[in-house]
Amino acid sequence: MHALKTLAVAVCGVLSCNAVMAADLTLISFGGTNQKAQDKAFYQPFMKSSGNRIVQGEYNGEQARVKAMVEAHKVTWDVVEVESPELARGCEEGLYEKLDYSKIGHKDEFIGKAVTDCGIGFFVWSTLLAYNADKLKGTPVAWSDFWDLKKFPGKRGLRKGAKFTLEIALLADGVKPDQVYTLLGTKAGTDRAFKKLDQIKGSIQWWEAGAQPPQMLAAGDVVMSAAYNGRIASAQKEGKNLKMVWAGNIYDVESYAIPKGAPNRELSYKYLNFASKPENQQVFSGEIPYGPTNMKAVKGMPAQIAAELPTSPANLNGALPSNTQFWVEHGEELEQRFNSWAAK
């Protein structure tokens, strides 16, 4: 090993030291088309510009893996893609580094929900109302139409869980987006949400995986469904005449975080800075229809692409940002109540 270091130092006199001694950055994501978009927008150009290699890995959001490494002081991951609830809990438990934003970018450039103590959001996704224009007569424009069984007869698709389903019920009942979580935090508010769900309970077809709503809509199993915008956009690319209603969409953020004790901390910051730049987020959103978190990115994108992103100004108007802290505090009790209600 000593001989190799001596050789490297000697070579540094002739070549770039960065090229000889460049560190590898281990980056963990959820895989799939999302990872492919990250690879094109972030990984490949970062490697080219920095001279550092990115070692890609995948996981399914199992925070226990991060916790085990941090507690054993044997962290091998540098940057991890994390969903909002896990990020909030992991930050409280000290599993992730508290971020120094002077190394990432100006906080005011990002959508507010993207900036947290332990993570920087790099894309925004939405849960919204979707329908099959070939099979549905009429055009729904809001969640209230989802409840109108006379005007739009047929089955409705909803995610089998309290999260987002209860918010959707209150939005359909006329609650303003900025009042939803205040109301949902009270017994009267949750009672109101479940009473609203009772109105269409017999017409609900539950789904548990994001791939299901576009399949159910295409097959005509449901006439409308709550769905993830990225899944509907993918189905549109396949030629299916599915439409999205952005009014009342509920959006959340996917973030990058640095595990506590990551071996290449400073290089991780360089990557976070790179992935936060508007020009790189534009490439990402051009590959997969998730909204950039850097608001400068939306302004520079083709209007046709920007119009189908969660962070376009028109789609953010009247949207509901998912309240991560609310679900960390109330999720268990509300999911239990939901499961009891759904089983009846």
C-alpha cells in the first residue's frame, strides 16, 4: 500500500492528482426509471466534470440499513435518496448529517419543502386525480367531481391507506389546502374526512402500488383514480389517453441526504451542489416528469414540458404540500383508524 501511495505521489508530478487519486462516491437510490434519469442528468455529467467515479447502488428505503451502518461506525454510503417521512425521522435520530447550505446553494432558490435540516430535495412528485378520456363521459376538474357518482358513475381508485386519502376527502369536502392539516389534527376533522369517505365507500377500488392506477384506468376497472403523476405520464407516453387534473394535487419531495459519518463528506457536498443546479434538474425533469426543486429550472424549460410538472406555477396554485411532520406525529393512530374503517 505504501509503495502504491509513493507511486501515486510520483505520478502526480506529471499528471493531475485529481485524476490519479480521485475518490469514488457511493450513491444509493431506489433504482428503476428514476435512477436512469438521475444517471443521465447527474451521475454521468458529474463524473465527467469532477473526475470522480460514482458507484451506484439501490435499496428500497430501508432506513434500518442506514441506522446499522451509522451505529456501527462503518458507513460505506455517501449520498442516499430518501423519502420525506424517513428523512424527518432519520434526522431526529441523528442518522444524517445536518446540511451546510453554503456548500449546496441559496435556500431561496428552492421550493420551500425541499429545504430541510438533513436533506435537499431534488425532485417533486404529486398525487392527483387521473381519468381515462376514452372511457369517461365528461371532464372532472376537482376532487369534488370524484365524489359525484351521478355525474360520473363508476368505480373510483384510491390508495389503501390514511395518508393522502384523508387529505383528498377534506379537499373534496371544500376545505382549503392551507387548512387541511390543522383540521385533520382534530377529532372533528378526522371524523369529517371519514364521513366524506363513507359517501363513496361502496364505489372505491383500493390500490397499494403506484403501477396499479394507470392499469385500472386503462382497463376500465375504475373511471377515476388518485394516482402518481409520473405513472400517468409514463402511461401517456405508451399511448394511453389518460388525463391528469392538477387542481388540489398533493405534492411531496424526494431528497438527497448524507449519512452521518459518510466517508467522502466533502465530495458528497459537491454532488449535492451539482444536482441542485437548475440546468441539471432541467435534464432530469426532461427524462422523467417530476418537478425540479430549483425554481429557476422551471422557468428555463420548454412550456410543453413545464406544464406537466408538479412545480410549474399553474400546478402549484391550489396544491397541497404534504405535511411530513404531521404524518410522523399522527400517522400511526390515523392508519389504525383507517384500517378499522376499511375492514368494516
